[in-house]
Amino acid sequence: MTAKNILLADDDPEDKSIIQDAMETLHSADVMRFADNGQHAWELLEQYCAKDFVPCLIVLDLNMPKMNGAQTLAKIKDDSRFKNIPVIIYSTSINPLEKERCLSLGAHAYFTKPVSFKESVETAKKFLAFCERESLAQE
């Protein structure tokens, strides 16, 4: 079985810390890799590809500096090296038009950021479930 690695791009250190804590609760903290914005996520993907090491899931905050989640999603889905990696948009926005736009760009899901730690753990479980599906699809 291949190792699970999730790349999460979010410019909010607190949001990253909360999801990391949720992953620790699930004994899966080691699967998380973090980027500070979409541009940084793209740079990490390029580095990972050079090492033949790609994440099983990419999670993108929608509102980030330099390159936002929608821009990063479009760039990922336009690149043959990365287009098959599932991408989840992870945002505080509940705007249905934003959700529709991201899904039309190729996002596999659109999750609203949780408001409690219990919800964060449930979200982390969903992230891990995406990786499980990808591992099974590759076998």
C-alpha cells in the first residue's frame, strides 16, 4: 500500500493547526503536508513530482494570497501530471456560486470549514477516506 500524503494549502496558521490536531487525534498527523498559499502548493507539487512523490489528496482554501484556491485548482487540473489527484476546496464561504464554480473546475468536493473540533475530526476522516479510495483505485 502506498503512503498517504495530503497537501493542504491554507494561509491561516490556526486553520492548519486545527486540522493537524484533528489528524493527530486520528493517529494520522504524519500524512499532512502544508503550503501557505496556492503558489507555494504549486511549488511543492513540482518538487514532489520530481521525486516521484505525489499526494493522494490536495486540499485548497479558497481565499489565499498570491494564487487563490480556484486559480490553483484550475492550474492543477490543466496539468497532466496532477489532474487525476482529487482536490477538495476547503473554505469558510457558503456561497453556492463559489461551490458550483469550483466543482465545474474539477474539484471533487467542496467542504465548509468546521466550527468545532469534533467537526474538524470528522472532516479529517473524510480527507483520509479520499486517500483510501485512491489507494484502492491504484491496486
